[in-house]
Amino acid sequence: MKSGFVSFIGRPNAGKSTLLNRIIGQKLAIVSDKPQTTRTRVVGVKNYGDGQVVFVDTPGVHKPTHRMNVRMVDVALEAMRDVDVVVLIVDVSVKPGPGDRHMLGLFKDITKPAILALNKVDLIAKPKLLPIIDQYRQAHPFAEIVPMSAGDGTNVDVLERLILQCLPEGEPLYPEDYLTDQTDRFFVAEIVREQVLAHTHDELPFTTAVVVDMFDESAVDLLKFYCTILVDRESQKPIVVGRGGTMIKAIGSAARAELETHFERKVFLDLHVKVKAEWRDDDQLLDEMGVQRSGR
């Protein structure tokens, strides 16, 4: 039997959360085309015939500008040190830049097995892939290099088998029915935030957050969630609310439908929008939101 921890590391929007969801077979991490969607560590456990893998999705590594971003990057870097295998996920559909060189620099001191997952190969022509593989092979002694696509599933099974091979021998770390360490409250907040990002498109920057004010499961057949959507500036509030409340109703309807599917119960979802300037530098609020500090 093999068992151990595996972290997904990469720049924002590399496809780490999409890969986690694909491997686990259900949504554990929200997905958006906006950067910095994943703000904290998300764990997903999968059992195989010959082992158990604890996958750790991490925030994208970027230049931090607020306390929230500092926490995000610290959590990602910590996940490189505290696992058995590190998987660097690279989006090959975008031109490499300084951020990619920075990521490779972080791997210089990594002694544990490192696998390179070249993601989104379905979006580029095959001849363009070979020079990318060669470039990364010369930059770091990766144990394996896997061209794959988390979006359509190409070679994801190959990546999983290679990860298992790199793990140490050991008994399962969690019970067979254990899936994730994320709480229901955290999941609700993330689903609402995902719909805020989806519905506001480019009108809102990623300076929005969701706090679950009350989680009421006292009724047998109905869950009640009361949430506050935080924005940075007064001018952003009308964007989330919409004319006559149309936008927040659309956000609520989409989030409620997904939550009912997840919890397999009827859901009452109450959403409000609140302006809170500089919330990304509020340590107490970040704690409440579950944005982890390094070492936790």
C-alpha cells in the first residue's frame, strides 16, 4: 500500500482546482477564470486499490499586496514543504513569463519527488508542446512530466498512477469514507462566491468575499443560510445587487440550485451586500472566512 500527501502548486488560473475536482469526482474547490479564486488550502482524499492519496489544492503563487494574499502565498509555499510529492501545474496555453521562472526557482531546494503537469494541452497544437517539455526538463530534474488536461480529462489517470508510484509505502491516513476537511459552512460561502464571480464577469475585481452569518439546519427538510457578500467600495454594491435586485436574485438562484444538489435538501438562501473597505487586511475577518495563516 502507498499513502501520502500531494500538493498542487502553480500560478493563478493554472487549473489546480479543476484538476482536484476531476480527480475526486465532485466539486470540492470552486472554479473561475478570474485569478486568485482559490484562497485557502483545500484537501481531497481518494482511495485506490493499492493506496490512498491526500490531494492538497493551494492558492496560486503570486506577488502579495494585502494580508489575505500574503496568507494565500504562505499556505501554498508551506504545502510544498509538508507533503510527500509536489505537482507543479503549468498552463501551457499561455505564454510563459516571470511568474513561471519564479515558480521554477522555488523548486531549487525541493528534494522530494516533483512531477510536472503540463495542463490545458487540449488548447494548443501538439508541435508547440515538445519545446515546452524540453525547456522544463532542462530547468529541473522532475521525476515525471505529464502533458494533460484537467478540463477534458486527458492523461489525468496517467498523472494519478505516477503520483501513487512516487508516494512512500504506508497505511491509509484517513478512513475510507473520508473526503475532505472543508466544513459545510465554508462550502456554502465558496459556492455563493463562485456565483458572484460568474455573474459579475469583468465588472467586479476579485475584491469580493462571502461570509456565512448564520447556518440553520434545525428543520428536517430545509437548510437556511444567511450570507453577506462583501465588496471593497460603495460603487461596487450596485453591481452585485443589480437593477431592481436582479443580479443578486440571479446569484442567489444559481447558488441555491447547486447547494440543493450538494446537500440533497431544500435550501433557503438569504443574501445581503455590505461595503467593507480594506477587508483583505482585516485579520479577524480573514480568520472567520477560513483564509488560513501559515502554520495552521
